[in-house]
Amino acid sequence: MKLSTKGRYAVMAMVDIAQYSDGRPVPLAEIAERQEISLSYLEQLFAKLRRGGIVDSVRGPGGGYMLAREASDTRISDIVTAVDEPMRATRCTPGQPFGCRANRSRCQTHELWEELGNQIYLYLSSVSIDDVVAQRVLGTSGLIQSQGGGPVQAAR
């Protein structure tokens, strides 16, 4: 499963706001510059984030966007969902009683991929913007397994 740029960029922009707002609205142009994301693309994403209740907008000089809730209360899954990013690994349409194969059956691995999508959603629901800002999501992702089975620090 691959998270598209919609979900990734929305999360990057929200973390940027949490880091740089200092209680004031953050202009999209500043986020675009710091995160190297197209301003027009951010405008599209922020329209969805605003409709989803994730951000509040302030118009006029000194305007921009602010988190609608505390960073500790805003889950990464909320952001990804607000920009219409599906969190599923199956090719079947969710909630339908039939599968996506030509005979309308489900493939043998359907439950495997469906559970992977569920686990991704559960993980993203367990992480807040504040966790990302405070770097509390660091784990073993920077480690690789040695031939002996133990973790080894990956080269950066």
C-alpha cells in the first residue's frame, strides 16, 4: 500500500503548522516554501482540511491557518481521512459483500490485505501531530536486521 502525496503532504503541512504557528495563523506560502510543496496543491488540501474541521482559517493581512484542535488531540488518521486518502490495501470496494475478481469472488489473500489496511488505520489513529513534532514516533524503523538476526543501525 502506498500513501499518496495527498495524505503525506497534508500531514507534513499540519506538522509544520504545529511547529511554527506560535499562536498565530501560518500562511500557506510559508508552509509551501519550508516543505517544498506547491502552493496551489496546498490550497486544495487545506480546503478539505478546513471542511473536515482539522484547521481554522483566518482571512486578511496576517491570515493563514491554525490547528482547529490541540496538536495532541489531532490524530494523523484524521488528517489523512480529511483529504480523502483511502487507508486500505485491497482493491475491493469497502463494505461490498462481493469481491473484485471477474466472478465477483474475493481473492484468497483478501483478509490479509484488509487487515493490513486496518492496522495502518489503527497505527495512524494512535499517533498525534504532537507525537510527530516531539519525535515520539521513533522506533525501530531506523534499524535493519543483521544476518545474525539482531538489529543494526542503518546508514543514513
